[in-house]
Amino acid sequence: MAGKMTKALTRLAALALIAIPAGCSVGEASAPSSARVVAKVNGTAISLAQGSSSAETLDRVIDRELFVQQAAKAGLDRDPEVARKIEEARRQVLAQAWLDRAAGRGRVPAAEVARFYAENPALFAQRRIYRFQELVVSTSADKLDLVKAELAGARDVEDVAGWLKWRGIKVSAPASVTMAAEQLPLSYLPQLARMKEGEIAVFASPAGASVIQVVHAQDAPLSPEQAAPVIEQFLAGRKRLELAAAESRRLRETASIEYVGEFKR
């Protein structure tokens, strides 16, 4: 775990060093009207959008420009692999710009936010932090009824694990887990919200099933005001996904698409 965390932090540090924040540009000709030139690096103007005025932001932009200039001197912009990645990035930016235009920049209506809050009490008004014992069961869907039947006489997940192993069903060792409601699969929440300490339940999962015994559940509600930013972000993201799918279908209906080679249909 420590090794994975170190690698993740290293990647984040590298990205933080070279990434140009939104609203930054290089070169006076390409700068938007709201930008102003704030530095020059070997004669190349650096501009920042209004509001992006921190020294840290400027230093990051300058560092990136230095790296870009060195890459150009080395001819890396003519390297086939680099050129391919630049073209991929250009196309991604254009595709995203089209979706941004189609989606607009409007906020999610307050009524939608309030409705989502009311429809998901287990995530907000009745939010809980759960501490539980979990078994991960690798089995087919047709055997889930067998797993559920064993719960009737089980005192804890250790009993369930022993019985499953006796049946030849692959099961993990019991694990102690602490999670807030929003960290759990949404399909688990209605039943978990009704469970009392000590109760055991089976939940279908991609791997087969999870057997969960609640050890402790602590109330940790979020008020409408606390939840609103999170809900708005979620709903906006969901709308963008729905829009992207709808726009893809619309454009495919009028486009000429021909699959070739091994992908020919």
C-alpha cells in the first residue's frame, strides 16, 4: 500500500509541476482578450487570464514553457510518437469543446438538487458511517440463494465462511471495513440503512456476492446546504454523460462509418 501511495504522489507531483492551469496561455497572438502578458521566457510572452494571478501559477507556466522550448530544440515535436500524442490531445480538446457548447454552462436547477436530496435519504439526511465485517464470495448467481439460506442460523460471518468452504465455495477471509454511505454501492444502501448491529445480509456483486455483518453504524447526516455542491456536481456530470451518449447516437445516424479489416461488420 505504501509503495502504491508513493507512486501516486510522485505522479501527482510531476503533473503539478508541468501542468498549465486553466486560463493560462503562451504567446500574445493566441491569448484571449481577458488575458494579460505577465512574463517573457526567452522572448516568448506568457499570459494569464484575469483572476489567475498567483506567483505559484505563474512559476508553473514558466517551467512548462522552458520544458517546451527544450523539447522543440531537441526536435521532439517532429518525433512520430510525440506528434501522434499531440494530435490525439488536439482532437480530445476539440471533442470536449463541442460537448461543452452542446451542454452549455448553466447550473443545475435548485429544484433538481433538492429532489435528488429527498430521493436519497441514505446518502444525505439519514447518512451513516458503517463499520462491518465482510466476506467476498466468488460464486455464480444461481448459488446466491444457498448463501442467503445459511444466514438464518449464522451468528457471525465466521460461521458463514466455514459453511461456504465446506460447500466448496471460494470465499475470502473476513475483513474489517469502515465506510461512509457514499463509498458503498448504491444498491446496498436501502438494506444497510435498515440493518441493526449484528445483523448479516448478502449483497450481489460483480464477483459473486458480499456477505456483510454490521458491527456499528454511526449517524452522520448531511444538511441540504452541505450536500448541495456534491449533488450539483454529480447531476451535472450525469447530464454530460447522457448528452454525450445522445449526441453520439445523433451524429452516427447521419455519418458514413465503415469498419475495415478485423473490425469489419
